[in-house]
Amino acid sequence: MSSDCIFCKIVKGEIPSTKVMETEKSYCFLDINPINPGHLLVIPKEHFTTIFDIPDDVLADLISTVKKLSEAVYKAVSAEGINVVQNNYRAAGQLIDHAHFHIIPRFSNDGFLTSWPGKPANASDLNAVKDKITSHL
Ligand SMILES: [Zn+2]
């Protein structure tokens, strides 16, 4: 637990939140700055900074909770799609240093993630980066 962490304070009830559900290890509440209505955050009750820090048993509980809530919010707001987003470190857009999953209901033309700036890669480049990745497994 981090004493100055806003998400730890939410879990402890020191900061109010619109809780949707919780499990033994996970806590889910509505984002107060939603991309679209129904935008949820799913966090571990215990403080972990990034996905790298979360023990597998906690991560299993989190992703199971994410799946359940994704389906629920998809139906609840009659969404046309769902994004599950989990950012790690500032370069990836992480603003709160308590690991969390966003569940974002999506609608055609809602203006979010309107482009995916992928760059074509050749087989040699793909194999080179694959070798780098697998050397760390
Ligand atoms: Zn925290």
C-alpha cells in the first residue's frame, strides 16, 4: 500500500468512488473522466505499480473481473465495441502509479482512438525483434 496513492485511498474508502463490484483481490469503479458513459477501472486492492509487479494469482482475478465487467457494460450501455486498455509507465500513458485496467465502451464515431499508426515491417525485422523478446522469456 502506498499512503499517497489515490487508488489505494479509493480501495480503503478514504476517497469516494462509484463502486461497481469487488472481489477478494479486485476493485472496480466508474472512471470520473469517462471516454464514454460506463467507462470502468479495475484495480488490484493491493498496491502494484505496473503489470510487471502483479502476482499471477492477483492478475488472474483481475482479468477474470475485467472479462465479466466488459460483457456487463457492453450490454448495459448498448455499446458497439469495448476497449480493454492497461497502460504501464508515462510513455504508455499511465497517469496513476497503481496498476489498472480501463474498460471503455465504444461507439462508432465517438472520436476515441481514431487512428492506429502501425508501420509495415518486413520478415527480417519481425524475426529480429522476436529473437530479442524470446531471449527475455
Ligand atoms: Zn495504490
